[in-house]
Amino acid sequence: MEAKQEQKKQEERIVRILSKDIDGGMKIYPGLTKIKGISWSFSNAICHALKLDKNRKIGSLTDVEIKKITEFIKEPTIPIYLLNRRFDFETGENKHLTGTELELQKDFDIKRLKKIKSYRGLRHTLGLPSRGQRTKSHFRANRRKGGGIKKKGKKE
């Protein structure tokens, strides 16, 4: 009886991994995907590499296991094709970015494209799709407001 209450308390707690709060009631596999920069495949690789049960609740993780997960995300030892920043433009190394690092790097990449006036950079500047989608019927949101119907009656 007491063990069940203790387990419920652990599941109710909120776990903080890489400055992201994750609900303790979630399972590890989908819970890790709540962190920006971690995909389903990367989450699966974390569970597999650290030998964690995917169906375990995040709330039941110990502090040591959370620390292991955090260290693994910062320095992953998985196949290169699972990383989200392969052959970095400045350094040329393969790395995996998460959270604010990922957002900042994305912004820097877009600024670089705009600065060198590449095709993709121009598309970003104009607010148009940069990956070849059709634009005849979509991507027209908030382009121009209609003139509306002029009111009859008042002439000045």
C-alpha cells in the first residue's frame, strides 16, 4: 500500500531535463520528445543506448538516471545519421543541438542565407516557402486586405 503511494508521488512530480519540464506521468519514450531537438528516433536511441525501458514513467527515474540521460544528449554516442547538425558549417564537425542552442543556430543559418542573398535567403526575406512548394493557391495569408464595399449615401 505504501509502495503504491510512493510510486504515485514520483509519477506526479515534474522532471526537469535540459531546462525543460516534463510531466512525470509520461512514459520515457514520448516524454523525451518534448525536449526541443529530440526526435522520436533520437529518443528511441537514448532508451536503447542507456538500456532504459521505454514504457517506464519519467517520474520513476532516479537523479542518477536523469543525469545519465542529460550527459548522453549532450555527447551522444549513436550513428551519425541520427544527429541533427551533421557537418556544421563553421567547424565541420557532427553534433546534436537541443533547446535554445538549436533555435539560435537556426536563426544564424537563416541570417547567413539572407546576407549572401542566396535563393533560400531571398525566399525567407519575402516570407515565401523555400522548399519548392507551389504558391498559386497557398501561402496567401495576410497578403492584402480586400477593399470592401463602399457605403452608399454619404457624399462629401
